[in-house]
Amino acid sequence: MDALASSTLGWLYVGVTTLFGVTMLFVAKRSPMEKRNVLVWSLLPMALALLCAATLGAAGGLGVLCATSIISAVYLGARTMLPVGDKAVLITGSDTGFGHALAKYLDNLGFVVFAGVLNKDGPGAEELRQTCSRRLSLLQLDITNATQVKEAYVKVSEKVQNTGLWGVVNNAGVLGLPADGELLPMSMYRQCMEVNFFGAVEVSKTFLPLLRKSQGRLVNICSMAGGIPLPKYAAYGASKAALSMFSGVMRQELSKWGVKVAAIHPSGFRTGILGTSELWDKQEKELLENLPADTRQDYGEDYLLGLKSYLPQLVPHCNTDLSPVLSAILHALLARRPHGLYTPGRGAYIFLCIFCYFPLWFYDFFSSRMPSTESVPRALRTWEAERKHF
Ligand SMILES: NC(=O)c1ccc[n+]([C@@H]2O[C@H](COP(=O)([O-])OP(=O)(O)OC[C@H]3O[C@@H](n4cnc5c(N)ncnc54)[C@H](OP(=O)(O)O)[C@@H]3O)[C@@H](O)[C@H]2O)c1
Ligand SMILES: *[C@@H]1O[C@H](CO)[C@@H](O)[C@H](O)[C@H]1NC(C)=O
């Protein structure tokens, strides 16, 4: 009787293993980009089951095999990627940085790429022309210019008539000189909102009819600074927070159309966003010109002139390898079940967790440990000195 039961169990064991193995082979074949992952997640349950079979007997092994198979199938289900096929994707701000790297990356994977650039005659556009396949089209696209957004729509919809547009990546963005919110000129707040928020909204609204038709993907590049408060990012952070909220609401509203929306909140990466000294000179000039005399007096010249050294100081903390951001965007574009929020880059996830799950005072203390200039406004230094004196 025992022998019969254990031989039945043995056969069940072989059956389940074979079924699981064949399914996983099928999954691996269908998702070429995830082969290693699939292999690891298929071997893991089998190894565990063998171990349990050796220690607990065939029944224990079978139970463990079934449980781990279900877990790894669910995990891989979330990881499974759709085929690239002839999917077309529009990217804004492909002149430099993430957008530029993404245009090359997606082109290399076989996507039909529409690379929107701020300057079609600039070096970034020229490089894409020279290094990418003929599937890639360059579009003159200043996202704050309604005419150019409309022209881009006409060009894209003509080119994708049969196959449709699968994805839009709202990547174009500006940072501006990071400085105390009290000091930033109104023009900086407006510029950040204009590009980072209104520009992305206009592009989304324009192309959504195409995305609804393809049941495709909308990906918005927000920022870590848009999910949590960080000193010196009042203008930029507020515009990214607006974009992040827009993404969230669109994700809810568009799900009934089969369109999936993702927000990407990267931490610091070395891109064109770190700017040039000419740009910061110009923005410093604008900031100083718009400052009331007594504010200028309270903060003091050396504090104000030191603002420019904040970004260069950040450079060593910024990642040169952009691949975490590229992988997150690819996942948002192709995963069968993409996430609503991605946090690529060092610190991006942990800061958000602390902000979400801990008291504000703890978060403020934690974020004050961030690298920043040690500089103190002049008036505070004097008060401090006076207090010490008494
Ligand atoms: N790098 C980071 O650490 C980081 C972190 C979080 C989020 N982000 C976000 O990631 C996105 C890409 O930035 P990046 O880091 O790759 O910086 P980037 O190299 O400066 O790329 C931004 C691109 O957008 C372009 N652009 C600016 N205004 C535009 C407009 N009105 N219309 C169309 N394009 C415009 C820029 O062109 P020009 O160069 O000619 O101005 C530039 O090519 C941005 O939204 C940024 O806020 C970056
Ligand atoms: C907007 O784009 C159009 C077409 O490229 C151009 O003629 C116009 O001057 C641009 N407007 C602004 C305000 O830059």
C-alpha cells in the first residue's frame, strides 16, 4: 500500500515538474529579454522541491514544488514582456540625457522611434541621425509650442496609419537654478510649470486618441523631487509633483480604455540637466535682478553667489550609468503588467518610503543629511554671533 502511494506520488511529482518546466520554456521563448530571470525562477522551485523531497519525503517535496511554482509563475507573469514587434514610441526631449539615450536604446531593440527634439539642427539630433536605424524619425518638437505639438501629431499619425502609436514618453524637462523658494524668480516657477507640466499635459492630450486606439502606454518622467519635498527644488519639485499627480489620475481614468500609465521618479543621474556655467550665470543674474534689496541684504552676497556651486557639488553623487532609468521605462512600455510608479536610482525608493511611512519630523531630519552646501544666510550668521555674544 505504502509503495503504491509513494509511486503514485512519484509520478505526480514527475508530472508537475514536467508541466512546470514546459510552461517555463514556453514563457522563456516568448520573452527574449527575460531569459535569465525565467531560468532562475524555474530552477529555484525545482531545487527547493528536490531538497524537500530528500528531507521530508515525496509528499513534502510535491507540496513545496506546487507552492513555489505558483509564486514564481505569478512573479514571472508580472515580469513578462510583450514583444517589440513594430511598436512605435514617441519620446520628447531627445536632444540629450535620458531622452537621447532612450531613443538609441529603443531603436536598438527594434522599436519604431519618433524622437522629438528641441532643436532639429542641434548636435543631439545630428547624432541620432547618424547612429540610429532608418526606423527612427526626428521631429522638431518644443513641447511648449502648440503649433509644433500639432505638427508632430500630424507627422506621427501619417506614419503610423496601419500599425498605430504604442507609447508616448514625456521626458522633456527643465531644472532651473536650484535655490531657496523665496529667492527663485517668478519666471523660474513659470518656466518649470510651462515645460515640465503644461508641455507634458499638452503632448499627452494630443496623442491620447492614438494611445487609446492601440491600448498603449503613457510614460511620464517625473522626479524624486516631485514625490518628496527637497530643499532648493520648490519650482522644479512643484512642477514635477503636478506631473506626478496628473499621471496618477490619468492612470485611473485611462484603465477603462486599456491604456496603462506610469510615472518614473528617478534620483540623480549625470545628464544635460546639470547644465553649463553659462546657463547658471544667466539664471543667477535673473535671480539677483528680481530680488528685493532687504532680502538680498538678509541672505548676503556670498550666500547668493554660492547657489551656483550647489549643482557642481552634486555631480559626484549622480550616477553616470543611465540604465536603471532606461530599464524602468522599457518595463513601463512592454511589461504585461507595468507598475504605476518606478523609482530608479540610488536613494529614490528609500526617501519616498521614509516620507510616506514615517512622521514628517523624521523625514525632515533624514533629508537634512543630504549633500548640500554648508552656507548660511548672512542675517542668520549675525544673529547667531549676537546670541553667542550675550
Ligand atoms: N538627470 C536627473 O538626475 C533627473 C532626475 C529626475 C528626473 N529627471 C527628468 O528626466 C527628464 C530628462 O532629463 P535629463 O536628466 O535627461 O536632462 P537633459 O539632458 O537636460 O534632457 C532634457 C531634454 O529636454 C529638452 N527640453 C527642454 N525644454 C524643452 C521643450 N520646451 N521642449 C522639448 N524639449 C525640451 C532639453 O533640450 P536642451 O538640452 O536643448 O535644453 C533636453 O534635451 C527631465 O524631465 C528631468 O526633469 C532627471
Ligand atoms: C512655434 O513653432 C512654429 C512652427 O515651428 C514657429 O513658426 C513659431 O515661431 C514658434 N513659436 C514660438 C513662440 O516659438
